[in-house]
Amino acid sequence: NAGVTQTPKFQVLKTGQSMTLQCAQDMNHEYMSWYRQDPGMGLRLIHYSVGAGITDQGEVPNGYNVSRSTTEDFPLRLLSAAPSQTSVYFCASSPEWDRRQETQYFGPGTRLLVL
Amino acid sequence: GQQLNQSPQSMFIQEGEDVSMNCTSSSIFNTWLWYKQDPGEGPVLLIALYKAGELTSNGRLTAQFGITRKDSFLNISASIPSDVGIYFCAGLLIQGAQKLVFGQGTRLTINP
């Protein structure tokens, strides 16, 4: 298993540009999530999905969209990038619904710089 | 909202020394988690604590769930160079939907 994979590893955007951060897992996990990590702060939940076709908002969802058309993929879309979205983004997946938070596997992250 | 205060923010130690870090909150948590993040990688779970007062070890790592359920600490004994990284605590709230709250992280640097 490749685990949780994220692409790209690093991206530079100009304000107003759009892009999609890709996340895929090959472990057949139902639960997937997106976090952002900012200096001096812990990870914060952006959006999550409990299965294909089902998504919900986390703590900081504004400016981001997600979809879950398959179990494997959970892309994160920035429709109009802003400098405040400069961050490191982590995707995670979990095999267990009851213990989904503490059984999360994190991807390697995508570093995003918005100029 | 719920917040976790993790300290210290950074530590510079000599190889072989013991390390101690902690997280405190004004909120009560059902579960405490400790993660390690290596440079360029995502966090990896080290230890999970489920009951107040619980003391759990994972090799040279020992973590405890505070009696008040508002704090937790992580100790690393006899540090080695591969212990370098950022350590995060996280508290899990179960109030309807589960909510995982992360601390700000402790950056550990080890001088050989």
C-alpha cells in the first residue's frame, strides 16, 4: 500500500488563482479529512468526508471546497486563492468510524504559497 | 472555542538527556493523543490515552492522561538524534460530533 498520497508537494499561486490539491489513499478507508497547519498553531480541520458522496465542514472551511466521488480520492479546491491560505495542507484517512480521529494516517503534506 | 496550550514551544538538548513536554487546557477531553512530525512529513501517532490517570509507554516514550482530564504530558528518556522533530498533543472531544483539537507543537532539537 502507498498509504495516503498528496500532490503536489509544493505550489506557488498568485492571488485569485484556483487550484486543486489532490489526495488519494489505497487502504479502502471510509473517513478522510483535510487539515491546514500554520506556524505556531496546531492542525485545524478544513473539511471531512465519512464516505463517497458525503462531505461536511470542519473548523475552517471558508475558501475551500471538497468532493468525494470515490472512496480513494478526496480533492481540496481553492476557487480564488488568498495570501491567508498560505499554509501546509495535510490529508488524512482513517479505517475506523468509532475511532476515526485517533486512527488517522496523514499524508506527507502540500506546501502552498499564495503571493 | 477549545484551545490547547503546549509547552515548551522549542527545546534544545544534548543527546542522552530526558525530555518532558505538556499540554493543558481549560476544556475536558475524552482522549489525549501525542504525535510526532518529521521534517517534510505528516504527523504520526505515538501514543493514545483514553482514561484519566492512564500512564502509557511506547519504548522510550511515556505519556500520561491528567487526572483532571484537562492536561497530558509526554516524556522521552535518553534522547537520540532520531527523536528530532515536532511533537504535537491533541485532545479529542466527543460532544455530538467528534472534535480533535491540536496543540501548537514542541520543536525538539538535539545536539550530538
